[in-house]
Amino acid sequence: MNLENKKKIIISVILIIILITAFLIYIFITNEEYSSMDLEATVVEKSENIVESEGKNTSENVNNNQVTEDKEEIAVHITGEVKKQGIIYLEKGSRVADAIKKAGGETKDADLSQINLAYILQDGQKIYVPNKNDKISQYITEKSGNNDTEENTTSNSNKEDKKVNINTANQSELDQLPGIGPSIAQKIIEYREENGNFKNIQELQNVKGIGNAKYEEIKDNVTV
């Protein structure tokens, strides 16, 4: 091999090495650019997701706070044939059935057929759940203290106003009942203090001194 051929071979090898080096540098630079672009895209996507998530959480918190604020409570007093008598708190718009459930449910002696379980309650009302021996026409007591139902008329309300509530009346009020003097009035008060409120007016016959005749005399003038 002469010198001229050797020079050509060396030059060719050098050119090949230069081309291969240039190609490798191009590939490396291109990969770096793509990696940088992918990283920027990932960062932007995560940022957008965070902003969207925070916006959603804020919206949900506002909605939850609004729902909480919209919920109003009412207080009602429930007595009679329920397992837990007393004041209970219900959401506004609750019905008599909800109040009975909140009071532990009705007792085995309750007569729910005499009341309207779908009646919508108002704040400050009193509910009386009758037993099977009761014959009632009123089971809701309004704020004024007068027994009331959906079908009561003005004349019925006025009539109820004149009746003496044997669960709340003092001795002088009971003394005004026909045939009831101070002595029996005191016995009525002592009976309810020992046994709790009267569940119905028929229970008056358990008071010493009130027989059938006296009960018949006063039954139209009293209420619970």
C-alpha cells in the first residue's frame, strides 16, 4: 500500500468518527430538550390539578356551610305514651311521627290511631300521645297553652280556654271546680307530684275523695 492510499484511509476514518460524534451529540441534545419539555408539562398539569382541587374543595365547603345554615331546629315537648317524655329538638318541618321516634318510640299502651302522625310541628308545641283508654280530640298544645288540632273551630278553642288543666292548675284554680274544695284540690296536687302528670282526665278517679259522681260533675270542666 502506497503513502497516498494510507492518507485517504486515515482521512476517511477521521471523517467517519466526526460524523458519528456529531450524530451522538445531536441525539443527546434532542433528548435533553424533550425531557425538559416533559418536565414543564408535568409541572403545569400538576399545578392545574391543585388549583382545580382547591377550587372544588372551596365550593364544597361553601355548599356544606350553606346546608348547615339552612337547617333550623325547633323544640317541642312530648308527653303521654312515649318511652322518653320531655323536650326534644327536631329539624324544622318535622312531623309528629318524627317526634315520637326521637322520644324513643311509643309504648305498648299507645293508641296512635287517635293522632295525625303526619302533622307538621312548630317550635314550642306540646304533643300528647294517648293511651288505648283515652278518647281525645286534641293532642297538640300550642304556645298559648290551648289544646288544638287541625280541625278545631273558634268555638271549640274558646270552650277549651275555660277548662282547668289538672296538670298545671294551682290549688285556687282547682278549688273553683264544682264540688272540689281546698282539701280535694290539695289531694289532686299531691297525686300528680307523687305519680307525675295525669295522662288523662279519667285518672282523676284515682284521687282520694273523687268518686264516680264527683268525676261526672267535673269531667267537662277539666283537661290535661
